[in-house]
Amino acid sequence: MQWNELKISTTHQASEMIAAILIEAGSNGVAIEDPFDFDTLDDGFGQLKPEKSELYQSEEVFVSGYFPNTKNIVEIQMSIQEKLHEAEHYGLDLGKNEVILTSVSEEDWANAWKTYYHPVRISRYLTVVPSWENYQAIEGENIIELDPGMAFGTGTHPTTRLSLQALEMVLRGGEYVLDVGTGSGVLSIAAKVLGAARVEAFDLDEKATQIARENIALNPFAQDIVVRENDLLSGIKTQADVIVANILAEILERLIDDAWANLKDGGYFILAGIIQSKRDSLVDKLRAKGFEIEQENKIKDWVSLICLKPIIE
């Protein structure tokens, strides 16, 4: 069977957004070639760069989606380009934003994208491992298995890494966690690894919820995670210990009121997906609501925030 590959030349900043657009358009897999990801693999924990040395000095990022040749690829390409044009209105730097269409065979598609994914050590105790890798954990190392070809959110992107590291900082065991915009489900699975007693994952995209469930199935300890199709926390009424959201800053702003309402006093709101230029505006809105900024972390131009809902005496 032949497949249509849509490869988009873009920036590091826009890569995850474009991956989401491709998945939403029906892509059966996404590959991201990002030189920054190769840098993050050398993180002091013995990670090795894949043999793709021509990309190390490049700032150009390529995001590829794969569609069966039975689909109307011209119509799909036009729809994707319209969404990319809309994204520019939010100030997202798309770089060259060139779209290249090529035809690839079933065998090429099924194997080529796997060369870009390797075990990623997020911290001293947490590692994300592709489901096909025969990886031996060391003592004290917690493993999350994912099939990265199914969605973005594999641990290599700074926003995902920042979110995972923040969860490791705040979880002590026994917490109730809400994961808003779950995508691949990696943050929900990590919450269970780190001792959360109860985890609920939300995503507006039906395909994303399916992907999250499939990744959860790869991790036996995470089987009780509840995955729901929902628009952020709209209509949700609960009291969680931790809410985590790795989504764009503009969407995070919409989430602030519902996060406050669904968080216990003394609970934590973890936000990632924040480009540096959007940080100040978001922080102002969080503080206006009553949140306290407990910690801020950064990888290149990406920022994560750990916010506390104060205990009212």
C-alpha cells in the first residue's frame, strides 16, 4: 500500500501545534525531526543521539504526517494550510511553513519514523520508552511505555518534559489528578507512576482520547485512568489535588476559572505549553484569580508554572 507523506518545514516553537493539526486531519502517525530534541537527549543521564548528524546544527524543524492514498490528499492539504494560516494570527512563528507532498511505501512508512524515537530520560527516576524497545530499567527507574507514532507527547518536546518534571516535584502519593488536554496520555500515565491514587484525563478530540486509552493499555499499573472526551473542564465539578495542562497559553487562559473551581485549597495547578512571550500575560491572569506562582521552570523559549491555590484560613 502507498501512503501520502505531508512534510512541513517549520520552527521548534510550532512543531507540536503542527503535529496536533496533522493528527486531527487524520494522519496515521507523526514524525518530528527537531535538532533541539537531539540536544535534550544528552541530558546527563547517558542518553545517545541518533545517527542524524546533518540535523544537529540546523534550526529547521520538519513535521511529517502520513495519510492513506485512498484519501483526498489535496483537500486534506488545503485544510491543513488553512489551519496553519489561522495559527499565525496567534503570533506563532511557523518559519518557512513549506508543505512537501511525497508518496511512500507501507514498509518505508512503518519503519522510517521509528528512527526518531528512543528512550528519553526525563529525570533521575522517570523514563519514557517506545513500546517496541527492549529497555532494561535500572533500580529506582520508573518506565512509561508509549507508541509515539500514534500522537505527539512523547517526552522529547520541552513542554512535555517540563510537565513531567513538575508532576514529579508535586506528587507525593495518593493524589487525585486531572490531566486537561491529555493528547498521548503520557502525563496521566506519569501521574500513576508517581503515586497518584486517581487520575482523570480529558481531551476535546475523540481521536486523542482513543490514542490515550491505547497508550494506557501498554502500562499495566495505569489501567484505572479514566479518559473522557470533554472541552477542557467545562461542566466538570470536582475537587482535585493537582490539575495539569500542557496546551497553548491562549487556551490555558480559558482554563483558569474552571481550574480554580475544581482544585482543592492547597492544590497545585501545573501549566505548560507557554511560549516566553505569552508568560507575563498569563501570570497576571493567574494572580488576579488568586493563584500563587510557586515555581517557574524553563527550557529554551518554553515556560512551565507550578501554581498553588492557597488554603483559606
